[in-house]
Amino acid sequence: KNQVEQSPQSLIILEGKNCTLQCNYTVSPFSNLRWYKQDTGRGPVSLTIMTFSENTKSNGRYTATLDADTKQSSLHITASQLSDSASYICVVRSNAGNMLTFGGGTRLMVKP
Amino acid sequence: NAGVTQTPKFRVLKTGQSMTLLCAQDMNHEYMYWYRQDPGMGLRLIHYSVGEGTTAKGEVPDGYNVSRLKKQNFLLGLESAAPSQTSVYFCASSRPVNEQFFGPGTRLTVL
């Protein structure tokens, strides 16, 4: 069964600090992996997409990495801001049936 | 562009009541989806549509029906609501094999 596991489930950091969120998946065959940001009371919004051949990709203060061999991805947030407080969801697309598998998300809280 | 919109934003039902959630998109996307999101769990696909007049079951379709009479609209119906259907419902749309754009969600409580 395709699964996406994220850790930690929740995280509290101080404004200005860095943090790294983890995503492990068992989806096969792999097509791509997206990180979404979901603000409270809103729908998820895509931050970045990683394909099989990509190891790292940045979007401003967000940097995603992908290790397709170990089936792991991480999302690193640099110099966190209060507006980074949200849930971050890892989503993996499979080539088979073109379906998405969603992780349970990491709830990040940035405190002043 | 409004993107993906959902109505209503909130709703409280009694067990056994019926209701319809409306999703609309103005991006001319072929694909549309309905998900539910429960605490601590990833979004789960209820039904989806790859084009006007076509629908298909997702991971958790039981207790729900859908219709896609127009390309821009995707309706989710609950014929006889149950407390287990208390959840936040998200609609999304996309081009084939492309990024999904999500609506703001509908918070449904079934008493």
C-alpha cells in the first residue's frame, strides 16, 4: 500500500530559527513529490515539486531535498517568520493510476 | 481569477439530513476532485472527475455521490449524513498530471 509518513507531527520554533521537516514514502512507481503549505482554515498551496532526477530545489526561504534511493524528502525552512506558522504536507504522485498519496502533515508554529 | 471556490464554508447537519457542497473553478481545468481532511490524517480522495459528465470513485467514496454536469462545477452530495462524515471537505482542480489547486474548504459537522 502506498504510504507517506511525515515527522515530526508538530514543531515549535522561535522566529528567526531554521527547521527541517521530514517525509518518507513507499509510493511506487514514483512520479513526483510536492510540498504544500496549508494555513489554518485554508486549502493547501504548492511550495515546490521534486521529480526523480532532482536532488534539491529552493523557493525563497524554503529548500526541498529528495533522495529517491532511500525514498526520503525534507523541507528546510531558513530564518523562520511568524507567517511560516502552518501545516506542511508532503504529497507523492504515482505513475500508476496517476493518484496522489498525502502525508498527515507537520504542524509548525513559529513563536516571537 | 477566483481560482477554486467552495460553498458553503460551514454547515451543521443532523444525522440523516442531506446536503450538497458546491465547487466551482474558473481555470478551465479538466480534472476536479473532492477530498476530506480529518485530524492527524492526510487528505483522502472521495471522488474525482476527469471531464464533464464523467466521475470516478476515490479512496473513501461510500456515503457520497458526485456530479459534473458542467466543466467548471463539481458537486458533492451527502444523501443521509452520519456523524462519521464530520470533516473538512476540500475541492481541487487541475490540468491532467499537473499541480492541484485547492479551494478554501467546507467545515461540516454532523450531530
